[in-house]
Amino acid sequence: MTRMFRSLRHRNFRLFITGTTVSHTGTWMQRVAQDWLVVTLADNDGVALGITTALQYLPALLFSPWSGVLADRYPKRSILMVSASAMAVAALALGLLDLTGAVRLWHVYGLAFVLGLGSALEIPARQSFVFEMVGPEDTANAVGLHSTSWNLGRTMGPVLAGWGIVVTGTGEVIVVNALSYGAVLVTLARMRTSDLRPGTPLTRAPGQLREGIRYLRRTRDLSLLMCLVLSTGVWGQNLAICITLMATQEFHTGPQALGLLTTALAVGALFGSLRAASKGLLGLRPVIVGIAAFGVVAAAAGGSPQFLVFAGLLVVAGFMLMMFTTSANSTIQLRADPAFRGRVNALYVTVLQGGTALGAPVVGLLGAQLGARWALVIAGTCTIATAMVGALILVRRRGVSVRQALRLSHQRAG
């Protein structure tokens, strides 16, 4: 148990986890409320859900690489305070439009894009800031606990949102998210800057983004990892669209049931992040195994005959998805050269969230045309294919068996 929570011995990281857990809970409350608002405004249209998700993740595809340059150049704590303030304003605007009855679908689209802009600025700085708070010896554990914080919010947020939508409405739930960013601002302000371990700031010069891309290309394990992350972003990260459509199309349930399904996925992810934090999983082996197992479970979920069976499979899917993402993130944090960490983290965000933006309209269209069940089966099958291709590339590169290649990658990353 002590090993699982050892990075909490750092005061700044304790503050960070406290603030982000509150904020992550608010974020997931808004995600459920926003999805429910969209299906209400668009008459249960899966394409509208896909467009909303795509717009929220599109800024990561467009701007995260430059955000990584900023994270290497300027204090990450300051960047996080600016981005939290911007996202609070965007959430408050959407909540007030909803409360006054003036909200239209195009408002949701536009403000989802603005939230995505704030996220594109924030995530590269937040991920690389973890290393500055705890140092190399506790980074893998801190990444796992940071994922746990995200999944605690992902567990509590949907349940609170489901009840909040029934009792008050979507507008009030979205306003709560706007207020939750205050916890981030307060905890960041209370940090001891003398305890941070910042790297040498990047001096402004032309071509710094291209340098980061070239560094990633010549680091072969990291480049393969990014390819795996891209494909998983396209198919795995859009599971929320399928969950919403399954709840409304197949099981004909309301917002409370949608919140419970989202929570089921989050509970599995919570246990997955705790497992990754305790084991400090690194390398391509847990990544490829996690991707393959997630694909199998996602495809099986598409054939679920009952609501409770579907919810149970979502727990397993969340566990495997978080094992993959935590292992990938930890590997990037520890394998990347400190001079390039911000840019490599930004490229990781670009491929993960950019892949989500690219895949969201596709998954939404599959759900609208073929149904939510077939969308899940296709997404799971494509994810399995991604894992198989990754394993074959390792075999070809190492000239050994699949098991040996994965073991070598695991040892090298460690």
C-alpha cells in the first residue's frame, strides 16, 4: 500500500492531486450533461454526438504540438492557471445559455471547441509538470496516481451528473463544472515553487517543433508507441459515443442509466490506474496486451443482451484501457529526453486526442447507420488489429518471437 501511494510524500503533488480530482469530477459531470443536451437538441442523433466530440478534441490535433513547445519554454504552473481560467469561462457560458433556455446546437459545438482549445494548452503542460513535482524516482507512480485522480472524477462525475440532470437540469450540472476549476487555481497558487524541479527553459529559436518530431522519429520504441496510441484514440477513446447510443437506442434508458454506464467504465479504469501505479508498468508489452484485451472486450460488449451484462463488460474495458494509457504515458515520461519532454508529451496528446477527433464522426456515423452494437464490434475489431500489427512490427524489428520481443521491450523500458 505504501508503495502504491509513495509519490504523495511530495506536498506539491498532494495539492495537485486534490485540485485535479475536484476538477476532473466536474469535467465528467459536464461530459455526461453535454452529451444528454446534444441528444435532446438533435433528437437522439449519433452524428451530432460525433461532431461534438470531434470539435472538443480537434484543437489537440491542430495546436497541441505548439503547446508542447510552450511547455518546454515557459513555467508549466503558469500555463495551467491560464488554461483552467479559460475552460472555466467556456463552461460557464454554456451553462448559462442552457439555464436561460437560449442554448442551440451550434452553441454546444462552438463552446466544445473552446473547451478543446483550453485542453490542448493544458494537457502537455500538466503531464510534464508531474515530473517536476516528484522527480524521476516517483514519476511512474505519480503518473498512475494522476490517472487514478482522473478516474475518480470519471467514477463520481457521471453518477452526480445523472442525478443532477434529473433533479435540476443539464445547465446546473455544467455550471458546477465551471466552478470546479477554482480548485485547480487555488491548489496551484498554494504550491511551493522552491520544491519544483523544472528543466532548463527552452530558448526561443526556429524549428523547435520539427526538432521534437525528428527526435520522436529516431527513438523507435516511442515512435511505435505513438502509432499504437493514434489507432487507440480513433477507436478506443470514442467508447463514450457508443455508450450513449447503447443507453438510448438499445436499452431505452434515461440520464441516470447513462451515468451508471459511464461510471461502470470509470470504475474499471480506476482499478486499472491503481494497478498500473502499484506495478509501475513500462514498455510496449503492457501497451500491446492492454490494447488487444480492450478490443476483445469492446467487441463482446456490442453483443451484450442485457443492460447489466453490458455494464459489467464496461468495467473490464475501462480496466484494460487505463492499463494501456497509463503504461504509455509512464513510458513517455521516463524514456523521453528532458529537453524534449514537453514536446513529446504534446505529440502524445496530439495523436491521442487528435485520433479521437478523427474517429468520433466515424463512430457516430457507424452508430447512426448500423446501430450502436455494430459500432462497438467494428471499433473492437480494429483495436485488436492494431495490437496485432504492433506485435508483428516488434517481431520483425527484433528478429525473435512475439513473447521475446515484448519481454525485451519491457526490460529496455524499465
